[in-house]
Amino acid sequence: MRIARSSVRSILNGTYESAEINALVKVCHALAVPYVRRRLSGDVVLRRTLELNIGDFAFDCLADLFAFAASGEFPHFQAYFAAYPPEGLTDEEVLVHLRRLVFSHVNQGIFRLYNEVDPSLGKVIRNIKLALQQFDSLVLIARFGVPCLAPAEGDRMLQSRSIEIEELETGLRSYIRGKSNIPFMLGKLALFLHESRDVCRVIPLTNAAIVFRSIYSTNFGDEAYSSSIEENLDVSNLHEIVHEAVEDVRKRMSPQYLKRKKIRPSLLDIYFRVIEERMKLTFSGDGSESGLKELLGRHLNGMTDIDYRSKHRSRLEYLSRMAGKEVARRLNMK
């Protein structure tokens, strides 16, 4: 849509007028409403516990997206489109990127709702994301905009039917004996999905969290699921731990990357900044839309997909895994 491209360019250039902002809000709202409706239709918790005015909720999410600084800039748009200059994009491409940005903020809004409506489920979701930092059999992906768990390798059976939540719980219970922590249950979930032959092996993150909590509460008591390694930590504590862990990995790894691999100090600094940003997004909201490549692109203007794969991907992902393990180690000491 031409109006979207024109309005985004005006925002980035600082030459916008109120009419252009209003027009862009309408475009974003039109993108957000069907996405919110789709998320609610497939989300057990929100469907059962909330009676939302979908349009109002979409506007709440957009209020955060359109927050502007005292200078008059729109920081969310500035940060996202730094990697995708609209001048080099078609109207359709701008709309694709705008859709991703809107969906990301809707996901963050939904994550906040979990914490308000069902804090214990929000905690389980956060613990699953935390465990994924040290777990390589399952990955967090976005399918139709919905955060999902999927096997890291192998056929995901996307053409097969989706598994019902009751069926998932029954199947997973047959794999679990005795008391189990979140990483152990993720391992069993990975095994259950691998051995499933007639269902899609991609599971909505919320459904997995509901099943995990149900198994904990029925097997080990109503409060057992909250006895996690981060139960007494709030988001600010987690962010501090992430920062300290990333700094520790930076100190240990910088000498060999600077001397042996000949990486520029400024680029290595960006790598660790991106890693820290990504991990903080994971803990404070739904960061599934903001991957390492996207975050790196915000710091390296003009970076192409080929540049990322050939120059940055292996190094950045390796350092990110190391930082994730260090965060998990520190949290396990709490």
C-alpha cells in the first residue's frame, strides 16, 4: 500500500504530519485486528478467561508501537526500519515489514496479558523460553504469527492435523515418570513429537505451557510448577543476570576472536549487544519476531541475507549459545 510506504518514510525523515500518522495507525490497526482474532481463536487461556474488545486491544498494542520520544521521533519505527530502508523497498515489501512489526507488538501485548490474567502461566512460558537457551532439540518459531515449539531438525509434518491440547497432555504424561523440571519435560516433548506419526509436530507455546503446568499441578501439588530457578526473580533481576553473563562471555571470548579470527572490535561489540538485546526480549516479552539476524540488521545498515549467512551467522549463533548457557548456569546457582 502506497500510503504505508509514504507514511513510514515521513516518520523516518521526521517530516510527518498528523494526517499521515493517523493514516498509518489505520493501516496498522487493519493488520492487527485479524491477527489478534486469530491468536484468540487458537489460544485456550485468552479464549476462556478474557472477553476482549479485539479492536480496543489492538489499539492498546499500537499505542506502544507509536510511542514517540521528546525529540518527536518514533523509536520503534526508527530501530526496525534501520535495517530495511523504505527507499529500496516496494510498497508490498514495506507492508510485509510493517506487518511483522505490528505482529511483534501484538505478541508482546498478549504476553503482558498472560502476566496480568494468569501470572503462573506467564512464569511457565518464561521458564520454557529460558530452558530453550540451553536446549537444542526444540526451537521457538513463529507459525502464522503464533509463537510455537518445533523440532530443531527433521520433518515437522506441517501438512498433518494439529494436535489437540488434551491429546498432547495425555501423550506427554505417558513419557513422564516422577518429578521433572522444565528442561527434562522439553526433552520428553521433543521425543513425543519425534515419535508422533499422524500429527503436526509444531505446538503453540501457550499449549505446551498449559500442559506443563497441568502435569506439575496434578503430580506434584498446585504450587509445584512455580518452584523454578527464577521464581523469585523479576524481569529487572533477569536483565541484570543477562547483562553480567554476556559480559562474562565477552571477556572470555574476545581475545581469540580479535586476535585469531581478526574480527573488528566494533563488530564484536555489536555482536554482544545484539545477543543481550535478544535475550532480554525473550524474558520481558515475546521476542520470537526479533531474531538475531533482524537485530543485527538494525546495527549494520545495508546487511543482506547473503552477508548474514556468510559473514555473521555462525559466529553470532555460537556466541549466543554460549551466553545462553552462562545465563542458565547463573540462574541455577540462585
